[in-house]
Amino acid sequence: MLTIPSSFVVSSKLSPLHPEDVDRLVRLVQTYWDEECVGDIMTQHPQQPLVAAGISNPQDLSRVLTTGVPVIHLERECSSLQLSQRRYWQGTQRQQAIGYVCSSLLWGACGSVFVMPMSKHQRWLDKLPAPVVYGGTTMAVVGLGLYTAQLLRSLRYNYSTVLLDNEYFLLRDDALQSTSRYLLKTLVPYCALVVATFSYCRHRLLVQG
């Protein structure tokens, strides 16, 4: 089992936890996280805390989230804070799922339009000034690209809510799965959806053309 130095563990000043309680929490969460991933985090961020224990108020929680602590323990008695976090991350994941699907569909649809012969776009080019067409297209592609990059990055740094032996934890994705596994589960299906949408839209445009 990975040895976690005390310098990687912090606790809230308002927490009633004793050192032995913190040790127990660290041992408990070690049964759930990915040891290799956590070792990589400790190597890459040697000055950053790995575990925050006994968080009992929104201010402390906001502080450790901003700092980027990948493993956060919420005080057992703070049921309202636990419930609000569960709702928040569930809502965030729903929004990200919608953005994930919609952005991939847009990439596929836009790609199918771009590869069509120029003659197919001639009626639009005749109606609108060229700077409007090309400038608008460039802005749309850049905007969609920036949104997609931010979405995929946010998926990597999402927190999962986990209950272990009646103790409530927030665990960040990079402490649970490796980068290669994340790419396999996230980027590969995304690209497959883009390709499927591209093929369908291109077929429809060719049929209608």
C-alpha cells in the first residue's frame, strides 16, 4: 500500500478529528482510489495536499477545491453539505453529458458541410459577403474547439461522491483512473460519435444534393 506522508494530508481547523482519525480516513480511502494514479499526482505536485480531512463548511470546501486537492473528506455530521455536493456534482455531470453529445454532433455536422464540393455552397456564397461567410465559419470553429477542449479538461477534473464506511468523500477523476483509461473511456467514444454524425450528415447532404 502506498505510503502517504503527513505533509500531503491537511485537515480543517474547525474539525474535531484527531490524528488517529485522519490516519483511519486515509487508510479507508486508499481501498478505493488507484494507487498508481495517486503516486503520479504526488510526484507531479509535491507541494500540493493530496487529502483534505474533516471539511465541515462551504468556505473550507471552496478553499480546497480551488487549491486542487484531489481527495476531500466531508465531516460525517455535515449532512447538508454532503447533500449539496451530491446534487451539485450530479447536476454538473448531467450538463457535461449534454455538452459532450451536442458538441460531438456539431463537429460531425460541421465537418460534413465543410467537405462538400464548393458548388454545393455557391448559393450561400452568392447571397452573403465572403468575409461574413469565412469569418463566421472561423469564429464558429474556434469557439467550438475552445468549448470542446474545456469540456474534456473539466471531465478529467470532476469529483465523484463516494460513501465508504459511513464516511463521505469527494474523489477527483485523476485519482481514480489513469490518463490512458480516461482517454479510452472519454475521447474514443467522442470521436466515434463525431465520425458517425459526419457520415450520416454527409450522406443526407449528398442525397438531397
